Amino acid sequence: MTHHLWPASDTELAEMRRFNKKLAWLPRFKIRNRVTPRVIQALLRAGQRLKRAPAAETRYAGSVPVRILRPSGKPKGVVLDIHGGGWVIGNAQMDDDLNLGMVNACDVAVVSVDYRLAVDTPVQGLMDDCLTAARWLLTADEFAGLPVIIVGESAGGHLAAATLLALKQWPELLKRVSGALLYYGVYDLTGTPSVRAAGPGTLLLDGPGMVEALQMLTPGLSDDERRQPPLSPLYGDFTGLPPALMFVGELDPLKDDTLLIAERWPDAQVHLVPGAAHGFIHFSVGMAGKVLAYGRQWIVGKTALEDPFSIRLVAADDISQVLAFVQQARAEMFPKLSDAGVPNDLAQFEATYLQGDGRFLIACNAGQIVAAIGYLPYDNRFPQLSYQGRKTVEVVRLFVLPAFRRFGLAGALYRALEATAQADGVEVMYLHTHPFLPGAIDFWLRQGFEVIDVEADPVWQTTHMQRTPQI
């Protein structure tokens, strides 16, 4: 699978470089003994006691604690989250902020695994804990019938991939997993070429000590034994595994781990993030927010429907197909506008939605576009509406082919769009619609919009609506 370079503007790259300069002053994460991780873990727990935690439930998958965060309504899917921390620090609560983002943006429940740590337990024991939690989730009555996504970051990426390979022993359970979202995982415990070449200038991680750290985590094993899957997932058989979305930073010494495993994973979508170091999804930079939003959109697409729909941002290669779809759908929905010419946003699609501040999403089935939606910066053309001082966008171009309606696809598309808006710092989602469009007003009310004005024009009765995205 060929990787894609994540699109980034000059401004975003400059922001990342400034952040990296700050990272360069910080000490690198090292695994040299069992004492330092214990101290870091104690400090982590102390900080968590001081911070107000969200409403969460602790359950036990056998002997393995799991932390569950739920949406306010019925979940549309469930995420099994496996936290990072180099196998030696961290806990399920550590991912609360990221997991709440998924809960709110994707309407999913998140089950985070509080696996044992390698300061007291061999890595194989951590893998057993994650597999136990996965089997419990996949057989729990509470989550029966819901699509399941496995999410892992760093060491959690390793454990997520190992869990999926181990689930091949139970094919019916593996079929329940709709996808895997993996951030900069470790997939070869002998060290891939980029790990072995890592120098002292590596950010966040201790480049020169990484191979030794992997050896400390797997004492008594030869390199040949360390390469055995699922201990080193890179060497596993990925036949039958669900689709995967993977991200890794250009400056991450674990870069080759992701790029190499993606070549073996039959249905993997891989993004190399320019200028990014290990752990970048936690950085307060624009690219991190957009990557997280993209991941949430992907989860929405995987949990929205039982059929294999995919929801994603439009790329440059899609433009001609997108324009044909939108113009045909628009002509069918608004036949009186067919002679009015091409709207500016469509005539300048790339400048508007790929290079500008607009965003455009499509849903595909069997390689064909079946639905679309976008947003544009609101242009203040309606004098009765005032959004001064608030970042406001206008939702546009929601079209779903008739054969694909009533499957929840329009709602899934909107939730994916709102996740993008959250990452872009949007404060108000605005749109207008008309009563002659069957079910349109009721649909937007169900998405959480409110009616703020109805124009008196007897033909159009333009109905203005708005919603504030919930961060």
C-alpha cells in the first residue's frame, strides 16, 4: 500500500517546526530501568487525581479492568482503545480527552483497556490482557450488533495489531471488527531500519537507546524469537483483517514500522505527516487537530452503516467525479436552477474546498460516490443574521442518491463534517433550506439544528437554521 503525504499548508508546517523547537528542549523518553517508569506512573496518577474526570464506568473483562465512556444517546458503534506509554507507563484514564472526542464526534461508546504494564509483567502478558478485553467486548450483550473499531497509539498500536492477529483464532469475532485506527505503532520488536538509524536528535523518544529498550522489554529472547508474530505484528498474516487507517510522523523513528506493515496489510490507508514527531496527535498544532478529525470521520464512516460505505475528505484526484455527481444531483433536486450557470464554489472547487477554508466530504460505495456534503465560510449575505466575531460556516451541497437514503448515511455525513468543523475551530454551523424539500427541516432538527428565521417569500420560504458544534 503506497502511503500518502498528509496535505499541509506552509503555515501549518511552520507551526509544527516551532513546536518541534520546543520539543527539542525536553528530555527524551527512555527505558533504562524499572524505577523511572514507576516514578512517572506515580506522577501520572497524582495528576489524574487533581483533574476532574468525565463520567466513566469501570468494568472487568475477566481480570482486566476496562474504562467505559458512553454517548448521551444510543451508541452507533463501540471503540476498543489501547493506550500508549511504551508498555511501561499509562492507564485507561490517560486517553480520556481523546476518547471523549470520539464519543462526541462519532456517537460511539469507548472501552479503554487498563492492561498491566511491563515493569511487572512480560509484554506477552500485556498482549493477553488486550486480547481478553477484545473477546469480552465482542461477546458482550451490551455491544451486540454494534460495529467495533480498534484504536491504538504507539505501544497501543502494537498491542492493537497483535490483538487483531490473535483474533484470527476466532473468525466470527474478527468479523465483528469493522476497522483499526493506528497511530505510529511499534510493529517489529527487533527494530525496523528507521529505529536502528535513529540518532541523538530524535524528538521525544531516545533514538540511540530504542533497540536496547526493546530488548529489555523482551528479556531472554533472540531476535529471531522477537520477530515471531504476534509479538512482532509486522511478520504476521494479515489476510482477513479489517481495513486500517494509519498515521505516522515524518520525523518519527518508528516511521518504517507503519510504512512496512502497511505494505502487508491488504486494506490499509496510510498517511505520512510532514514535519511531525512521535506523539504528534497530542501537540497543540493545527495538523494534529486535522488528523484527529480525519480519524473521527473515518470511524463515523465505519460505524454508520452495515454496508461498506466510506466517508472521506475530497482529494484533488476526485474533483471531476465529485463535480459530475453534485451537478447531476443539483439539477434533479432544483430543476429550475439548471439554466442559472455553475455556482462559484463548484466553478472554483479546488480553490474553495482544497486550498481555501471550505471542506467537502464524499461517501463512496463500491468505488462510486453516493453522497456528498460540504461547508463554506459564511459570507454574511443575509442582513437579518449576525455572526460577527464568531467563526461561522455554511453547510452546503448535501446530496444522497435515492437508492442510498434511509440508511442513516446523511446523518453520518453531517457528523463527519461537524467533526471536521470542530478541528477547524468553527463556532457556528449555519444553513438554510426550504419546506418544499421533503423532510429537510425535520432532518436538520434531528441533527441538533434550530430554526432562527423564516423568510416570508411565499415560494421559497427560506428557513434559516444554526447549530453550535459540541467540542
